[in-house]
Amino acid sequence: MFINIKPAMRLEHVEEYDTLFCKDPLAYDVVEAYAQENFYKYTSKKPHEVENIVIVGAYYGCEIIKYRSIYRNANFYCFEPHEDHFKVLESRWKHNDRVRVYNVAASATPGESNFYKTNADGNSSLLEFQGHQHGHPMYLVGTEKVKTIRLDSLPELQNINIDLMQIDTQGAELMVLKGATGILNNVDSLMLEVHTRDFIQPWDEEPYKGQCYLEELISFLDDYDLKVKYVGLDNEVGNGQGNSFWYKNKETK
């Protein structure tokens, strides 16, 4: 059964996950846009009342521009371990007093870790990419040592309400969440990159070694009363990957 909530978003309930999957061809973009523009409705706030947005895997911080146009009073905490990407992120936002940038990788364990770089911008990870071993056109180009931290160890993230936490870390999302257990009760909504087993090509079964899957995120976040609302996969490529939106508070609309 299909449910149409607006012309740009066609939804189908998927019993395996007990949630709604967007069936648009570019569903990952549709769900991402929906989360960015509407998460405040699930926090019992108006746009100008949104206080704090955390972005893990911030890349160049491009989405901050859109967020700031809607949530003009929000503070941003952005994490990016890739040295070259961080330089761009920092140069763009270092003079904005509402944006804080951190050249670290959020993880479950503080210390130091290998960060695996690929030939595709924005696809590097704490997890080793292995899809090329099964024919994927993306491949590893090197590693660098990066500092890792637990998000809940940062004083600036403790004892504040986090309206949205956005995590895009190429299969390492659960590692990030396990390092945020001390603050997850203060998180009202999430946008997460997700991986499912609904793939076509063999290299998409586990492109990142030890990556997490949607069912693991559902199980883990249930303890924090965070429920998945919408999932949008890349329905054109069929790689089983995409974006998801999660909420805690009762919908206001």
C-alpha cells in the first residue's frame, strides 16, 4: 500500500522495519530534504527556537547554509576528520561564532585510529572500504591517523538540548552513537546515513568492513526512544544505501 503525504514523497510501509520507505527514484535526497526542512516539527519548536544542531561527517559544511536560512538562531557543532576536507570546512566557518568545527572523528572509543581514504570525495571512513575487492569502481587511496573522541565527552555538548544530530560516516554510524550514549537522551531527532541488505550488486553487501545496518540502528536507538520515521534509499542504483529520519517527541503535524 502506498501513502502519499505530498506529491514529492511517495511512501510505502515496510513491515520488516515497521517504518515508511520513500519510493521516489532519488529517495535519499527526498528524505534528506524532508529532515532538514521539517525536523523542528518533531521537537515542539518553531524554526527560530531551534538551538543546537550537531553534524558528524561534516565534509565542507555545505548543508549549514541551508540550515542557517531556516534556523537562524541555531548553534552548529561540526566534526570532520579528513584533513583536506576540514581545511575547507574551517576556512568557510571559522569566523562565524555560531559554528564550531572539530578536526576529529566521533567514535565509540577515544584515542587514535586509521582513517581510510577513497578516491571518491566524501566517502572516506573509520571503516576500511572493501567493495573494490568485489568489483566496485571506488577504491582505497591511503590512510591517515586521526584523533577519535566520544561525543559525550565534550563539555559543550553536555547538558544542552540537541534538536538534530546528523551523522553521515559511511557505515560507522553505530560507532558514533555508541560514543554519544551520555547525551542521546537530550537528542530530539536524527538524520542518519543507513545501509540495508536490499542491494543488487555483490560489492554492496558490505562495502565497509564491519559496517552497521538499519536493523542494528533500530535496536540500539529503541533504548533512547528514538524511532525511525522515514527511510530513503538510492532506488535508481539499488545499492541498499540512503538516508533516514528519526524522531523522539510526538509529532505536532
